[in-house]
Amino acid sequence: MAVIVIMAMLVAVIARRMVVIMTMVMYVLGLAG
């Protein structure tokens, strides 16, 4: 059960980082383009 919670937390952290990275990429592309 604890493993499932840990995995869920890791997925949430990775998802947040991916959203931040995508937002930064889109912002940079907007400035460049």
C-alpha cells in the first residue's frame, strides 16, 4: 500500500515538473517567434 502512495507522489512531482518545463518552453518560443 505504501508503495502505491510513493509511486503516486513521484508521478505527481514529475507531472508538475513537466508542466513547468512545457510552460517555460512555450514562453521562450513565444519570445523567439
